[in-house]
Amino acid sequence: MTTLTQFTEPTAQAAGAADALLEGHLTLTRGAFTLDTGAFAFPAQGVSVLFGRSGSGKSTLLRAITGLDAATRGTLRFQGEAWQNQARRLPATLRNIGFVFQEAALFNHLNVRGNLHYALARAPASAPGALEQLAARVGISHLLHQSVTTLSGGERQRVAIARALLSQPRLLCMDEPLSALDWRAKSELLALIDSLAQETGIPVLYITHSPREVERLASRVIFMADGRIERVESLREALARPDSALFDEEGPVSVLQGSLQASDESGLASFGNPMLRLRLSLATAARPSATRLRVLARDVSLATVQPQGLSILNQLPITITALHPGGQGRVTVVCTLADGQALLAEITAYSSQALALAPGMQAFALIKSVALME
Amino acid sequence: MNFAGMTPGEWQAIWLTAKLAGLTTLILLLLSAPLAWWLARSGSRLVNSVAALVALPLVLPPTVIGFYLLIVLGPQGAVGGTLERLGLPHLAFSFWGILVGSVIYSLPFAVQPLREAFGAIDTRLLDAAATMRAGALDRFFSVVLPLSRSGILTAVVITFAHTVGEFGVIAMLGGSIAGETRVVSIAIYDYTQALNYGAAHRLSAILLGFSFLTLMLFYAINQRVMNPLKPR
């Protein structure tokens, strides 16, 4: 597929045209595997997630973009600057890229400070104390004098992230940085990566095969399959498509954006915005900074009239926008919430017929459970 | 055994041996590092042929190496003849000749440990260094060499010790010229031929002791290098 995906993200338009893009068409053959991206262009802003099954070419594409593989052919432009064309290939050392590997790739012959200093010494001059400040920001100040061989997996990735940032990259590449970590370290680092991306404004290319990481971090999703880029979509677009590859594991999922308010007199916290309010039990609301709420479509039921006498906390008015018949007698219903955000509900085809659901209809969504994305 | 009765000739043989082994080790380190890097990392189709060539001294009788070098470095040989035409001495029966012989003879002992050490380095470390703007030479000195400490130490010690223990190549190529080619192993042979067992004993014991102490020190140091590295 060589179609160029069009973008409707407001951020991309605000920042201007070609000078904020990562665009090109890259090919790279490694053994029996061939990467042929097709022509692509997407904003080099926020977190762009490369998503696909293992073997789909995510890592190969990232290596091609970084310039680490000399066999890469094709063209690549980053924010208007030619990184590769038919005539020449800018070496990785000159691309101002930060790279965080799955296994952190720390230098065992240097301690934590030595690893950070390696990047600092080769970067453009930075303010005095930059190393200590960043170490404090990512939570490794107490580890600076330690050997990297004594660190836990989460600590190693924190060092790797700090090291990559200290080299003052224009583009931060992360190749499945969390896949080797336990769930607690994973959720802590997801939050850290998210806030660092926002604080620094450095565009991030992030590889994962975990839909949850996509939903938590992504500004946009680059779907990869069989060595090519299948489509580039904003997270909202990707989640609005019931056949999205993001849903292969757990079925359709909605991610609602909003902010969390402290618990009210009922002991419940609320999440949302002036147009939309969901209520959560306190246990669910442990993270005051959470801005994304995850709702599995199979946890959403529909009712044509507002039900009475139900224990379900969240009963939201919706408008049905589309019905997508899925396999096994199930239907995915795309609903629009009061504030315009999309909510997916997965119900049986039988119920859908019995209630005579159709696009344009007003109804109520009953949400059985939600999860704040930490 | 009477070590006090060491003759000036014997001291000279010991000094010559140390000089030969030291220079050989130095030259081989500089030569073997790029060669071992190429063998470990290039993925070239020629790697196996070159590796076989490098390993030849391991299986060839030293006399064969010494014989060919005598031909090539001697006055009628390609190298020796050329040197003579340029007004320089040929290399047979000279210190520089046995130095060339030692370098070739000990080559596999320097290349192999370096090749293993270089090959064991995770390429992602080099990729990471490259993204932090470290160029190829910078990466070699700041990542490859420090992570290859153990391999480098092995190469140095084994090359030095192996050159000290060399006999056949020198006997063929250098003969036994005092101060020029008569290293300890040659001197021992001469003493034995002359039935001077006392002197042969003395020099043999020195070589035995030196070799044992060197290897022991090597294992002790290597153990420390292999252990979890002390942070700098």
C-alpha cells in the first residue's frame, strides 16, 4: 500500500506543514525479511507509536529511520532536513537521535553517572548540573555511583531514558522499552515517558505490540504489517475503527480523555469534562494525574430508555453513529457521547435487533467497569 | 643451582629474549586489533580463508615457517634481495629477521583472544554509542576496548609467553649469534650440545619459573577482570 494517509490532528495543523513532518519511503532487506514502507508522512510531534505483530518490521523501520543500518535505501526527511536520499545517507551519529533499547544497552564498564556522562560529553553544551537535574527528574539520583550491573530492569530503563535525553536528541526512539519489565515498573515508566514527552516536547517514536501502551501514550499510531506501513491514524481514529488491529487481543476498547476530580460527598471521584462525567470508586482513582480512561466495549451495555434501579454507576446518554457486525453473533456499536468522544459497545446481534438499534438513535450506555490508565 | 654464576652471555640471552618478546607483543597488538575486528565483525566472505591463514602457525612445524622465512628474508629471497638492492642488510641471521619470524609465529595467539572479545560485544551498545554521536574510532576506544579488557590481557600475556618459548623458527632463521639471535631457548640448546648441563639447567629453570609465574599472575588478574566490574 502506498497511499498517503491524511491527517486531521489539530496539533499537526497548528505547527505548520512540511517542516514538522517525518516523511519518506524506506526499504531495507535483512536476510529473508524485506522492509518496504511505502511513501509515508506524519507529524514529528508527540508520541508516534509503531504498532504491529512481531515480525511486522517495526524494529527494522526504526533502525532505518535512525540510520543505524547502512543497507537502508530510499528517502527520509525529518522536519525538512534530508536524512537520506538517493545521493547520500546521513550517518546515525549526525542525526541527533536518542535511542532507548528493549534491554537498555547500558555500558557495563561505566557506572550510572559514567553512562549519563557518555551522552553528555558528546552532546552540545548544556547547562551545568544538567546531569543531576535529569537524574532527579527520572528518579535515579540515588543510583549515580552504582554499577549498572546491580540495577533492576526498571532502573536500567530509567538510566537509558536519562542517557538518551542528555544527548539532547531531536527525535527520541524507543524500541519496546517496557517489554521486559513487571507490571508495576511498566505503569510507572509509562507515566514517566508520557510526562517527559510533554515536558521536553521532543517527538517520540515508540515501538510496542501492547495495545495498552498505545492507548496510554500514543498521539498517533503507525500500523505495520508484513514489512510495510499499513496506515497512520490519530489515536482517536484508530480507536474509532472497530476492526482496528489494536483490538485483536481484548476486543474493542474506548479511551476517554478527561481529567480527574477528587471524590465528592458520595465518596466517589469523577472523571471527565463539563460535558461528560463518569463516576469512579476511590480505589480506581488512585492516580490523580490520570487523563485517560479505558473502557472495554464488552463492559458497555445499551438501553433505549434510561433504566431505573440499577447498581451501575455510569449511565450516559449517547447517540448511535454506526453498527459493525463482528464475528460470533456480536455487533460493535459506535456511540457518540455528549462531548463528542466515541464510545464502543459490544452487544449481541440478537439484542441489537430486538432493540431495533440504528444510526442516529438516542440511547443510554451502561458502563460496568472502567480503568484509569496510569 | 648456582644463579650467582650467571655469565654475561647468559644475561645477554635473557635481555635479548625479553626484547624480542616485548617488541613482538607490541607489534602484534597494533596489528591484531584491526585484523581481529575485521574477522569478528566484517561478515566478509574472506573471513574463513584469512582466519585459516592466521591460524597456520598453530599447526605448522616451526621449522617449516623458519625455512620459508629463511628463503624469503635471505639474500636471494624476495624481501631480503630487495633490501640488499636498496643497500640494506638482508634479514636472515639478524634480530630483525627473528622479530619478523616471531610476529608471524605468535600471530594466532594475539588474534584469537581479541577476535573472541570483539565478537562478544553486544552490537546494540555500539548502536547506542552511535546515536550519542560517537564515531567509529570513538566507539572503538570508548566502548570496544574497555569491554575487551580481559581479551586484550589474554592476548598480551599469551603472546609474550609464547614468544619467550619460541625455538624452531629462530633456530632455522637466526642461528645462534650472541647479542643478535641467541635467545634463552637457543642458548639452552647450545649448552646441551656442549654437554654444559649446569648452565643449561640454570637457564631452563629460569624459563620454567618465568612461565609459571606469568601464567599464575595472568589467571589472578583475569579473574578480577572477569568479576563484576568495579565502577569507575
